[in-house]
Amino acid sequence: MQIAVIKEQKEGEGRVAATPENVRKMVEAGNEVLVEKDAGIGAGFTNEEYVEAGGKLVSHEDGWNAKLIIKVKEPDPEEYKYFKKGQVIWGFQHLASSKPTVEAMIKAGTTAIGGETIVKDGKLELLAPMSAIAGRRSVIMGSYYLEAQHQGQGILMPGIPGIEAGNVVIFGGGNAAINAAELALGMGASVVIIELNDDRIKFLEDKFAGKKFRAVKSNEENLAKEIKDADIFISTILIPGSRPPKLVKEYMVKSMKPGSVIVDVAIDQGGTVETIDHPTTIDDPIFVKDGIIHYAVPNQPGAVPRTATMALAKGNLRYLLEIADKGINEAIKSDGALASGVNVFEGKVTNKGLADSLDLPYTELSVEESSVN
């Protein structure tokens, strides 16, 4: 199969969908691998490394002629013109926040696989390492913007002997939340996680027993109460394939201390904070509203592209080889985890959460009568 590694267009995005080692393995498996020139520069991988691995350097336009397109993030609007029937686009798509992208895929008859919706053994297998990075980085960036020169409160998050450390409140108790909590607790901060599931609350309490930690039941009253005392508030709520509701209301944000920081980890899926009406960028990451610093970068792992690329490329490889070896139809039939990642199949929306979020027709995934092999 002809596979293309496409350079990311999103501002500040340095990740690349395949390392030179991944390219080598795909070539050894009998595939032709096109690599857009400079696709890996942001992650520290040179054009020469990709050529030595067996890749063929091409332009952006020529790369999009391939059968299997592998990216990190969703396509940019300028790339819609390259969509075509029979093409498979792989990446962390987060399509619930981009109806025009989905509509362009429907029109072209394209297939889109979102790594963020792949579920294996009940876990979001490919999203997990990106969530870990985003969770940890949220604490780092929150601490940075608490400093006075960034309009923050002027708090040193770890504190010092005799001076109390900061308070981190995390909404949601999943993988991103755990990673954020571990780093914040390691810095000496106090941490509260607001979580809905009782079993998960017990798990969190056991995991962080003996530390400056509390887990509380998620409801509007507790959320409003805890957010008032947060120096850093991190929302990690993600519904795979769907846009989450705006659970963090404006009145809650207005109750926070001036100079506090909000970080919405899942803004790439729409986010949960009512006062965040647009994503920001790695180059221009914040805005201040109601005296509160809002950090709303949708591709946080893109700021640490070397680490993030190595993590995502490690997880992607087996699925990419499976698609290339069997063709998309047989790969989907034989691998339920891969099938769970199919958001759009031949121009039909096959992820119900995505269809509902965007008010588009839903079609149950079926490859029995597909024309694409």
C-alpha cells in the first residue's frame, strides 16, 4: 500500500505521525512510504533519516495522493481539497469540534480513523499517552501562568517551608487527571479530584492515600464549591467522539480568585468550560476573562513533540501495518479495536456520538458491501 506521512499544518504543532524507525518497518513490510519534506523536523527527525529508512521525500500535495494518509491532528481546511473516495485518513481527529471537516469527508467519500476513539480492553489505548502528557503539562503551564508577570496571583505552586503550597482542582478522574494529580502532589500542592463514578473515587482515594488529596463526588454544587478555592483548575472531561456539555458555568469561573488559572485539557473536543468559546494556540496560549487566566490549547502534546511523537508512533504502528497488509475492510472486520476508531467510513458517519454531536445522519459501521479494499 502507498502510505504518506504528512507534515502538520496546525500552528505550533511539531509532532509527526511516524518516526524513521516506523517508516523502516512499514517499508520492510512491502509498502511504499511517502514522507512530506520536513515532516519530522519539529520532533528532531531529519529528512535524511527518513530517506535512510526507505521513505521517499515528496511535496505536501503529492503526499495527499496516497491511499493511507497518516497524520497527528485533524486535516486543516486547506487540505479538504485533497480528500478522495477510497482514501483513509489516520490521526487524532477530534471531529466533534469540526463539522466542516466531517462534511468535507462525507462529500468526498473518505474514511477517517480517530486514534482518540480506539478502545482496546475497555481503555483508550492510543489516547492514553497523549492524555498523560497533557495532564502533566497542564500543571506545569498552570504553575507558570500563576506567576505575577503573566497576570497570575503571584503564587509559587510548590510553596516553601512555612508558606502554604497552591491548590489544584481537577475535574474528572481519568488518565489525564491522574497524571496531573501525580505531578501536582509531587510538587507539594494540595489536590482535589471531582469525579462522578463511586468506584473510581475509591480507586483514587486508595491511590493517593496519605497525600494532600481529596476526591469528591461530581455534581454542580461540589463543582461550584471546589472551584472557588482553586489556584489551578484543570478540566479533563472527555467523551470519546462526542462534544461534552459545558458543565463549568460562567458563574463558577467568576467566583474564582483573580489571577487563578483554568486549563481545559479536552478543548480539542469542545471542552467543558463555558467561558472558553474558542481554542488558543501553543504560540498564543491564553486569554484573560473575568480576571481568570484561560489556557485552551487543543494540542498540548505538540509542545513536546519529541516525547509525544515517540509515544504516539509506538502505539500507531501495529494498526497501520494491519491496514496496509489486509486493506481497510478486512482490517476493520478482524480487529474490533481498530473498528472502534472508525469515525467516518466511505463518507458515512459511523460514530454515533460524533453524529449526534454534529446533528448528522448516523450509519452503523458495516464493511460487507463496501467498494473499498
